[in-house]
Amino acid sequence: MDHSSPPETRSRPKDAAPRASLTSMTLIERAKSRDGEAWRRLVELYTPLIRHWCRRRGVRVEDLDDVVQEVFQAVAASLPTFRRDGEGDSFRGWLHGVTRHKALSLIRREAPAGPGGTDFLDRSLNVPDPAAETPDDREEALIGELYQNALSLARVEFEDRTWEAFWKTAVEDRPTADVAAEFGVSPAAIRQSRSRVLRRLKDLLGEAPFE
């Protein structure tokens, strides 16, 4: 992901604009409530990652669309039970688990009978595969694109100064005190701006980027 500058957008509304009524619920919460637009965005954001995870699990190209559809059907059914209870919990991690289950289910259905029967096959498939669990370069690039899309969605919700304070400290990793001096405000004000944007990104992604 290019961290050199914020995504280009049209003119931005003030933070307290009427648009707030559309963003008071997180993307995941809106998808849970069967909001069609939220669901469309969720599918758009995460389909590339799901396809990549499936390919790494050995799903054939011709089966990808079917497995992706099964994943989102399972997500639609289970999303109301999704919770981020632990500090390391994330929607992406939960989605990866759903995808793994659906990919392995397909492989079980299509695998020819072999020595040891289905019990042996199940045991083999359930052995953790470090190569498939560890993000590769392509997955890292897709995660970068995921973050970029979320940044573009969030950008229009904040004033320029709020966004710039976030960008300089969270993305460019500049010291808070330096940015505060540049803006002529207190470090606490910069931290508050950064926190507001990060909370919104966490709402959109189901996890906290840049932390």
C-alpha cells in the first residue's frame, strides 16, 4: 500500500455532518442488520482475500466462485454471533476460519477414496499447514488493498485537519509532539484525532490497522 499520501477524494464534509447518521453503526453491525449496502461493501472488501485463501488451500480455479459463495452464505448465517471479545480477535481472522472450513469441506467432498478411508483423509486435512496459515507476499498485498479501500471509505467522514493529524502520526509515523507543534495544538488533540479515525477504520475492517 502506498503510504506516501492520503487517498484522493472530493471535498469532505465536516465531522459532525448529517452523514453521521449513516456511520453511527459499524459496517459489520450494519451487515448484521441486513443492510444491503453494508453487505455489498463487506463482500467487495473481502472477496479477493477469500479467493486467495482458497487457492492456497488447494481449491481449483473453477471451484473458486462456488466456495466464495458458500463462505458468504456461512458468514450471513453466523455473522450475528460474531464478537470481538479478545484483544487479538478480528473479523478477518474469523473470516479466515470460515474460509478454511469451506475449502477443506470441498476437498473432502471431491477427494477420491484412498488408503485409510475417510477417517484418514479427515485427519490429514486437519493437520495444520504452516505454509497456508502464514501470510505470503500476495496476501500481504491484498491486506494492503483492503486497508486502502477502508481508508478511502473513511476519508470522506472527517475534516482535513483531523485526517491529516491521523495520517501524519499513524501512517507516516511522525512523533505526536512534532505534528502538534506543526498544527499549533496540544499533543492530546492530535492523539484524539488519530484515535477517532482509527476507531472508524476498526469499525469498517473489524480490526485495528496501524497499531
